[in-house]
Amino acid sequence: TSVVVKPTPTIVSYSTSNPSNCSSSTGAITLTGLNASTIYQVSYTGPSGNPTQINLSANSNGEITINNLPSGNYTNVYVTLNGCPSAAVGPFVLADPSPPATPTINAVNPLCSGNTLSLVANSPLTGTWYWTGPNGFVSNQQSPTITNVTIAASGTYSVTITVNGCTSLPGTVAVSVEETPATPTTSSNSPVCSGNPLTLTAATTSTMPVAWSWTGPNIFVSNQQNPTVSNSATVNMSGQYVVTATATYSATLSCPSAPANVSTVVNPTPVITGSNSTNPTNCATSTGSIILNGLNPNISYSVVYTGPSGTITVPSITATATGNVIIPSLPSGVYSNVYVVLTSCPSSPVGPFNLVDPNPPPTPVIQAISPICDGEQLSL
């Protein structure tokens, strides 16, 4: 009887290669000391716990490499040739690469709504970024921005970096967004006449406490919500006034509203510096006049007066080149409350003026008439 003794394979040495990427099947186990160019049945138990058998051929150096292995524990690794199994080797632990370091994030100072929120992440590595945050925020940029930010953006933001399939732990940063007051609404009592009060008003729909700041012509400034520019406005106070409402949340954060403006007009109030009158040249005629001095030359004024026939308004009389307004064609009588109006601004009244007709001639002298007889001529 012939007896055949088959050789038992011997695994002389072994080595491992960890996966090159996280969560990938890129690891390997290499067994050496086998017969070159020989096909073996390779058996092992992997991370799933289920035994695996595959046929692999040793290379010219007598090495078999088990490829495409994920990370995990591998035990009971052996080869079988012609029904003869080798002694098992192992266990082997294949490990994924270490995850990248947690990214650092630049601190974010509290900011006002309506501004731009800038998030800046830092890492020496190149990889894939992933941000999450309040109000459904997500981004795959390393340093994203949120324009016209709202208070809903307040909260904690997290970012990770993924390199070779390995994701870092998240870095976080807290963000605080405070409400910026709404743009104020503005108004004024303009137009006004010089010498009268000029007032400004502002309002906001925001409910937080605010500080007001007005600026305007002639270096005007005020921190009142509804300031009076002057109780006796001048023409050079005309122009544009600008106001902001500022909410202060801390020593380092104040949120000013967008500026609002209101335009004002201060019209000049006419000033009558002197006056006189001329009497009618004939009795019972409208040939008298009143002269008002000190007005602007060649400017048309509306003139109002109260005369013998009541209150009269003359729509337009143009001042002379010397600034005199002459009210012509007046009959005799008393004239009071005489004033001029320019761009709805009345001057102070002057008067009264008493216009009188010329003196009547002396009473005629009639010579005495002696008695005469009937039928004689009467001479006057």
C-alpha cells in the first residue's frame, strides 16, 4: 500500500496595511513563506464575525495578500493546500487613519442685525468643510458669510473638516446678533416763516430703547427725539436734517439705524422799516397813497389793509428799485393794519394812516343888495 503524506503549509511571517481612508476597504493582510505561484484557499474571520474563504495565488516570492479589507479585527487567518490547513495566525487589527484635528474658529464679536456675519475656520489640512448653525444654516465653504444677518442667526455654529474620508470633531463658536432699530420716519412743521419756531419730529417702529441723534445746517446737532431747531428760525436754517436711532447693548456694541432725513424751508418774513402816506390831490378822488419802505427791490408782494370800505387784499404790488411798496389810488379815510405778504409770510402791520382831502376854498362873500322896485334889474 502506498502512503502519501501531503505537506502542511506554513505561514512564516505576516504583515498588515491599514486602510488609507476612513470607512473604506483599502486595508490588507500579507502572509509570507508559502509556495510561489501556488493557489491556496485562504480563510479568516473579519469584523462581521462571519468566516470568509477565498482562493488566492501566492506570488513569485511566496506571498499572498488579502486585499480590500475594511478596518476592524481579523482572527483565525490560515491557508489550506490540498486539504491541509496551516496553523492560524492573528489576530490582526486594521485601523482607519486618525481623524484630522478639530478646526479652530475665529471668535465672532457681537454684531448688529443687517450687517454681515463672517465665520472663519482654520486648519493646516486641505479637505471638505461642513458648517451647520441656527436658522437652518449649512455651508461647505471654509469661511462662509451671511449677509444682512438677522437676530435669528444668533446661536452656536459648528464646523468639521473631512480629510481622506475621516471627519474631525466639530469646532464651535457662539454668535450674538442684536436688533438694529428700524429706519426712523421723520417730519417737520416746514415750511415756516422766519422768526417763527422750526421743529423736527422722528419716530421708529422698534420697541427697544434708543438714543436719537440729529444733524443739520449751521452745525445743528441734537439728541432729542423731537427737537426745536429754533424758536425764531432764520432763512439759513433751511435744508436737510438727518436723524439716526441707536440701540446700545453693551460698552462695545451699539446698533445705529439707517439714517432718515427731512428737508425744511424757512421763508423770509418781510420787514417794513418805515412808512408814510400822501393825501388825495382832489376832494372825493382816489388819488392818495401809502408808501411802505425797507422791502426787497423789484419783488412782488401781496398787500393787505383795512380802509374806509373794509379789509382789502391787493394780490400783487412790485417794490421799486429802492425797496418801496406804494399802495396807490386811495380815497380819503383812515387806513389801519397795513402789511405785506411774501411766500405766505406776513410782515408786522403798520398804521394807522389818515388820508384827508384838500381843504375846501373859503366861503364866498356876497355884497349887500339894496331894495329895488318891481321891474328893475337885480345884480348879484
